[in-house]
Amino acid sequence: MTYFQFEADFVESLRCIPMFVRMKLDTCGVKLKLHHWHQFLQTERQQLVDMPCQTPREIQQYRQYLQNLVQQHTGSPAKELEIDDSPAWLDPHSVPQATAEKAQSMGVDLHPQQWLQLTPLQRFALIKLSRKGHENKNFYPALQEFGLVASSRSPI
């Protein structure tokens, strides 16, 4: 699965950066801003969705392709970030504190057993959606989509 239901309002046009691509950005260490993304052609955005980014070689190729796009469209490369060798979304045994706190603020206890059942992409999405200082309107819909809360229940 490449897209989540909570992204449905923008994935058709790819007007926002989908979680699947955001995870690739963290994996390859590039800080892509939304204004960069908006400069890309639809086919280039789709290529960033479709390109693999798992093995060291794929990660390097993804980074290079992405930086070439940014350079071509904006005249300068995107900022590069340090790559985490053991990102939290790959740890199925430990719910990050900020994610657990965000869930608790909505009346949801996120248990380690539930975290273990999530895919790395689902864990990545919850981590990103629970960051302070970012719009988190999709956090609760993500909890619902991932089966962590009943879909008929409203957040507190």
C-alpha cells in the first residue's frame, strides 16, 4: 500500500507529499519542502512515489535523482539531513514517547502490542503526525485507519 485513506483528499493530484515519499526522504536524508514538491511535474512526483529506496544503492540513487530535480527546478539543492541508522519507525517494540503522548491526549492508550502489529510505514506516519509544531489533524484519522481506535469514536 502506497497511500493511506487519510491522504485521500490529495493523493490523486499529489499536491502534498504522501507519507510513503516522506519516509523515503527521511531514509535518504533530504529535507524536501512543499514548495520544492510543487515545482515538480506530475510525472516527476509519481517517479518519487514509484522509485525504490531501501537498499544502500537505491537510497543513493533516490537521493541523487531527488537532488537533481530540486536543482533543476529551483537552482539549488535541497538541504541534506543526517540519516538515522535506527529510525523509530523500524523499532516495533517501543512506542515513541511523543506518539504515545499524542494518542493519550486524544484518549487513546497506544500499547506496545498494537505498535508491534503496525507496518513500518504506519509507525512512520504516526510518528510524523505526532510531532510538535506540525499540523496533526490526520493523527486521529490515522489511528482509526490503523485499527487502533473504533472508527465511530470521536477524539476528546
